[in-house]
Amino acid sequence: MNIIVTGGAGFIGSAVIRQYINDTDHTIINVDALTYAGNLESLAEIEKAPRYHFEQVDICDKDKMESVFKRYQPGAIMHLAAESHVDRSIDGPADFIQTNIVGTCNLLEVARAYWNQLDDDKKSSFRFHHVSTDEVYGDLDDTGFFTETTAYDPSSPYSASKASSDHLVRAWHRTYGFPIVITNCSNNYGSHQFPEKLIPLVTLNALEGKPLPIYGNGQQIRDWLHVDDHARALRLVLDRGKNGDTYNIGGHNEKTNIEVVKTICSLLDRLVPDSPYKPHENLMTYVSDRPGHDVRYAIDADKIARDLGWLPQETFASGIEKTIHWYLDNSEWCQHVQDGSYQRERLGSAEENGDDK
């Protein structure tokens, strides 16, 4: 099958593509506009594979997207292209509206026009897989979990834009019969993650002796999902998910932000024994909380386990150690990804570092 992956040069998209090329016989067409978080170096290991193709296209460009569909005749599309950083959405929400809502609408229309001209067999097997976030559900108290039927209650411009795109995808299914699946995931971490996110930010700052920002009291709880586990789940849903269904994907690893930071510090103390900044916990700095900061996210992933047989392979302990090793072993990638406009400054204070999503 030919599969279009939008946002394939991003953190999650590149993990999906690496798995597809290494573990399957599918041909992958990576469609990415290469904005600040897109990095083709994350695909260096597979870029010469004959089943991999790259098209630098913005999903908002209808003509170019139509050309991509016409050229490659895909059997499915996995839509990951999105602005995805909460703090950045607070500073500049318009880009999130344009990419996440307008871009998704444009992609749906291009894909639907393409799907309409397929023969019956290809029509029935085609899927539009929309990849979303648990943040669309809003906030949780100390108990309970997000399920696939939890009401949407987004808190930030980012989560509101993703909630909007989820609704559009469902509307195209209900109105036009367009075949879709939707996934909502918890916090991802792993190799090749852009350093505005919590784990790479803390790791790289600690290695340089810079402050490790803790929002508020650091007690915000997130469910951490290793990106390779997420990529396996996404491939499974695209392949076997039921038309029109939603699947929540979680890592079964609830941690407070301060727990995550202290774990990273402890690992670096052990893995970089000659660091002049030991103990790295001394670098922790409490900063004002993010406006409207959700206190707790937690995913009930029973449905994907029950219906499709997916379970995460990584615990947080195993996954975080692999992740820190990767950043220590790939300083050149880290340096190159930081050469752009983002230099690990704080975003989204709504007045003027780091984020948990």
C-alpha cells in the first residue's frame, strides 16, 4: 500500500515512518512543510530507501496536495501535521487555527475528492487516520480517566484547535460517509523530540548547567507514552481500526512533572558522572505557572487493548533511560535542531521554559 503521512518530519511522524520502512513493505509518502519543528535529519536512516518519498508541501495548499494524491494514489493517509505546542499557541494562536483547523479541512476535502473516484474495493479499504491528543478532553481531578466518550473541554488555543479538527473529521464521516479513524494520545516522549518539550528541554538544559524550569508547584500529572509504542499503535489502528471509531492511546505511566524532572536529573547524575553540574536537581527553578494549566491528564486505553490487542512495551523507567541515552549519544542532532529560532526560551507565559506537552 502507498500511505501518505502528513507531518512526517516531526517527532511522532518520523517515528511512524521509520517503523513503516523498517518493519513493513508499505511505500510511505512524507508530506511536510518543514516548519520549525520539522527535521529531515530524524529520517536520515531511511531517507535513501526506495519505498520512501518526501514532498515538501503545506497541507493548506490545495493544488499541491491534489498533485500528491494524483501522483502517489494512496490507499490510506495518516494525518499528523499540526502545530502542537501549548505554550506556542498561547503566544500565537493564529498559526494553530490555520494549520490544525483550516489545514485539516483542506486535507479532508482533497482526500474525499480522491476517494470518491476510487473503485468500490479501494473505496472500502481506504482510511483517513486523524492523529489527535488527550488535551481535547480538558482537565481531570485526582481520579478517573479519559475515555473515548469523554466530553470535549479544551483549555488552550492548541487543544481547542485539535478539538475542532477532530469534530471536522467526524463530520466528514457522518455527512459524506468518508472512512476515518481517530486516535487521541497522551504525552509522548522519546528520541528526536523538539527541545521545547519538557523531557528534551530539561535534559539539554541540565547538560549545559542551565535552569530547569518547573511550572507552578510541578504537581501537574501526565500519562507518559513512549513514541515507539505510540507509532506501533497508530499503525495498528490504521490497519485494523473500525471505520468511524476513536481509540485512546496511553502509556499507563502517570507521573507529576516534578517526578519526571527529578528522574532525568538522577539519570544524568549516573550517566554523566564527570558533569560539573551534579547533582542536577540543584538546577531546578520554579517559575510562574502556565495560564489555564490543566492539572491532570490520564488515558483509559482499554478499548485499543481489547479490540486491537495493543499494549505499551515500555515502562516509564525503561523508556526514559533509553531516551536520555539517545540525547547523550546524538549531540549533533541536538545542536542542529537548536540552530533555528527556538533556543529553549520560555514560551506561553501570556506576559512576556519548557512544557509538559
